[in-house]
Amino acid sequence: MGKEVWVCIMGKQPTTGQKKSKDAIAKAASSAKGGRKKWTKGKVKDKLALAVFYDEETYKKLLEDIPKLRLITPAIVTDKLKVNQSLARRGIRHLREKNLIRVLDAHRSMWISTGVKAKAIGEKEEGAEEGTKPQKGKGK
């Protein structure tokens, strides 16, 4: 039989009789790891610093702004007042006891309410006359 022939498709192989030194092996391993694709390049969303107690300013906003909303859920109260969900649920319960909002639907995991001061969906604007239609076009 003849000599063995080494065929390599990927990179250089040491020729017969030579072995890689430890330094060469360590260098090759570190370069392979450095070229890997990293899957965690996405942006991490910052945690919100939500309040866990009502202060005077937040409580005033709760009493003044929230009853004017057409749709009131704990998520909306959390976004508007920057309080956590448990505090938002307590605030909604407090507004219900004061009759500032009314419940549309109460499920164990979701409360949907509307403000007593909020305009109904079909309600007309103040000052608009009932018998007239808004003019379109040139107004003939």
C-alpha cells in the first residue's frame, strides 16, 4: 500500500508527525468562542419604579382624573398614576364605594368600570343642537 493522503476541507490540519502545542490549542479554542453569534443582543426593558403607597398628589389625581375616564381598568390606573396593580385595584374599590365610578363588568381577574362623570358613547356634546346636522361641503 501507498502513503496516506490527508484531505481537509475546513482549515489546516497539522502535517503527519507534528502535533499542536498547548498554546496553539488554547488560541484556537478562544478564537472559536469569540466568533460565535450572541443571541442576547435584544434590548432589555427597564423596570418601572411604581409607587406602593398613595401620596397626597396621587390620591388627588385618583379622585379627580380617573372618574372622568370612559374605561377604567387596573392597568389603566397603573399607567396613569404610576402605581402598582394591587394599589390600582384598591383605588378602584375606593372610587366604587364613593360612587364616583360604576362597574360595567366584574370578573375575578378583570374589573371593567366607567366613570360617573364620563360621557357616554352615544351622548352628544354640550351646546350642540339636537335638530340640526353638521354641514358638509359648501353649505347650500
